[in-house]
Amino acid sequence: MPSNVHSAKTGPRAMWKGVIRADGVSLPIKLFSAVRESRVDFHLLHAPDRMRVEQHMVNPVTGKEVASDDIRRGYPLGGDRFALLEPEELEKLVPEKSRDVEVTRFVPSSAIAPAWYVRPYYLGPDGDATGYRGLVEALEKRKRIGVAHWTMRNASHTGALCVHRGQLLLVKLREKDAVVSAEELPAPEGRGGDARELALAEQLVSALAGPFEPETLLDEHRERLQALIDAKAKGRTPKLEKPVRRAPAAPLASALRRSLEQATHARSKAHG
């Protein structure tokens, strides 16, 4: 993460301020989004005159438009039955506003599986950074993650308070019923790999070993879509070609052997 994340003049702007609280200890913090949305958004247009079209709620029986004041949320109970919820009832369920990030316990770093993580936020100190740095060092030294609870944007959240490159990171976690446990999956069928296949696999891992390169993480469809939009914005009509399909998967041993040969050849060529 950039070192200027806490700067008031440069870097990301804080989207929320709060206080980490744990067993009587408080630590004022600022919260920054750790991700940027990169999707391509469209407007719906009427093709002949390119005017934006509007969406309306319509009663499918009468065909008449329904006023927003007459629209209610309903939970399906089966058949034609619904539990109708009134706006004032839903309003009473909204959690009270709070700036507290309450840490209830610290667990081993390996205790939370990747499937639980949803969305990350960076945390920076709000004022004196002494306590902030102390918490960072303690979490790193003990290899621990805090389980935290907080309220933001009219919703309650549970997250993991951890450290990434000297910065506190608060990652929203999924609800308890949303994660499929590995124990629920059927056990893999078939025999285990023999010594030859294992050796090939280990050689492949060694041949492709290297640093993590974030610049290679691209959404190819979005890149092609953005290129089409840019061309049309300049009055050009580019020739479009469908992406080339990948070849059918080969048996493990032959696939590993071929990948190993390609990786070895590429490394030899790179080193002259």
C-alpha cells in the first residue's frame, strides 16, 4: 500500500472514521477503501434518437404504473402468499449508528479460511500513530487476527482485523451460513498420483516459481469491451474477433510435462 495513505494532501480520502475498541483500550482510526471498482457501466437508450429510457413499476394485471408510495417489500412464503413489510417496520430494524469497531477476540492468522473474506478496507491512525504502530507490531509478532464488529451504512458487519505490509487491514467477513465447509464436499475419487507424476508436479512448481505480479491480473473481456467503446468514441468501427478457445485439457502427466518443457525453454531463452 502507498505510504501516503494517511496524508491529508495526497492519496485516498478516508470514507469513514471510527474507534477500535478492545478490552477497554481505544484507538481512533480512519477507514479507506482497499479496492476500486473497474466495471463498465452502460445507460439504456432508445436506439432511433439515443434518448435515455426510464424504468417504471407496472401492475402486470392492469398495465398501469404503480406509484412509489404504493410499493412494499414482500417475502415469498410459497404460492401466492407473501409476508408484507411496511417501511416503518424495516426502519426500526436498522442498527443504531456507531463509530466503534469492537474487537471481541484475537485468533491465529490461519484460523480464517479465504472463503470467509469479502471486501477489504485499510485502516490508518486518526491522530497520534503510536498506538496504531503498537497494535500492528503486536499482531505481526503474535501472528494473530482480530475478530471485529462494526456498523456502517445502516448495516452491521463482522470482519477480520489483520496486518498487510505494516498497515492495519479490516476485511469484511461473510455470514456464518454463507460459507461452504470443505468437509461438506465429496472426497476426491480415484487413485493418488504416483511418484513420477508427483516429481513432474514438483518440477513444474519449481520451474514457474516467481514473484506475485499484480499487473498480470486483467479482465480480458472488460479490456476488449473498453477498447470497443474507445474506438466507437473516436468514430471508428473496429473488426471484432471472438477470443480463441483454449485447447481441451490433457491428462495430468502429459500436461505437466508440456508445461515444464515450455517453462524451461522460456527461462533458457530469457537468460540467453
